[in-house]
Amino acid sequence: MKNDHFKDKVALVIGGTSGIGLETGKQLLAQGAKVVLVGSQIKKGQGVLEELGNYGDNVCFIQGDIRSVNQCQEVVEQAVSRFGHLNIVVNSAGIYIEKSIGEVTEEEFDQVMNINIKGTYFICKYALPYLRQAGGGAIVNISSDAGINGNSLATTYCASKGAVTIFTKALALESIHDGIRANCVCPGDVYTPMVEKQLLDVVDKEQYLREMASIYPIGRIARPEEIAKVICFLASDEASFVNGAVWTVDGGLTAC
């Protein structure tokens, strides 16, 4: 039986061409939503559309660089122009850097901040009027365990994700009177292209992944679909009383 949990809903997924964002887009589509996937690379976006071809006109790709405030506005407006309204926003774009504070350059700092928090902030800003027009909606921002606890050699990433966590709480208070809920999801390590990038210069990749998994009480890192299920729940009417939540999906890491 077809699942129409998100029937007539339009979702905008930033960072929607890979990893958690792509898996979230797939699950929203499977549950009846119309989905706009946003990414910075046209070729990757076209490949995703081919992969999702069975959803036809219910899915589209928009190229956008969310480091630019103007492009944040354009992405939101194009999404509404494509499907007529907007109900759900998922901010899943992210970049990771692992360096001591003494090694981080201003350019690297700006790159992480611009993608992880500036883009998230301004996508929300420009989406809010359309969510109000739709009578309310849901925003789900992707933070991290690093947005709750400090991680070694990750001051820049922690600063950006800590900002996402607290920004989401503040936004939840500001927007709930318009029927708009805002929550954030804080995953631990997830086997996505971000982790694959970390593995590029690693000689023994299997050992590296075993060591990564060893710090998690559950004994492994997450799969993208596990995070996406939580995102979809928070975006759904089933989470109607959940607002301003910091939802850890980290196998018990931050419980230690």
C-alpha cells in the first residue's frame, strides 16, 4: 500500500544530492511529498534525478551555493515557483574540517561557517514567509554531536554546529506562533561522502572505521537512512508537539 504520509506537502532539502539529505529526499518522496533537492554540482544533481526518475515531476533539482545570501533567497523562490507552496525545510548541507585551531586559516573558517550556519540561517529566513503562507510547517536543521559536545581538533566545525543547535532553539521560539516548528537533529558519525572524504588519505581504512565505531556505545556508526527516518518524523504531523528539540541520533555517544 502506498504511503501518503506527506501527500500535498512540498519539501525543500538543502544538501539533497548526497548523504543524509539525499536519503531524506528519498524517504519524503516515498511518503508522497513533492521534493526540491538543492546542491552545488549540476552533474551530481542530474545523476540524482536519473536515479529518482520513477518519481517523475514530483522531484526536481536546483543548483545553488548557499554560501551566498542571494542564492539562498533564489533557491527558496525557485522551489515555491516550481510547486506553488512550501511546507518543509531540511538544512542538510555541511562541511567538516579537522585541524588544530593554530592551523585553521581565515579562509577555512569562513568556508565552514558560510556553509554550516550562514546558509542554514538564510535559507530559514527566506523560507519562513512561505511557510506562514502555507499555514505553518516544519524546519529540520542538521547539527551534530559536535554541536553539543566539543570534539578534538574540530574547533571550527564545533563552533558552526553549536551555532546551528542554538539558532534552531531560538528560531523555534520565534516561529511557533505562526504554526512553524523548528527542530535540529544531531547525528554522530554517519557513513556518508563526508566520512569517505576523511578516508581518502588513510592507509588502513577498515582499521580507521573500526576505531571510529569503537567510541560509540552501540558499536558502530550510523547509516544515512537511520538519520533520515528521524528527520522525516520531525517534519511530520506526528511530531506536532515537538518544537525546539535537539534530537541526538548518535548511538549513545553524547550519553557518555
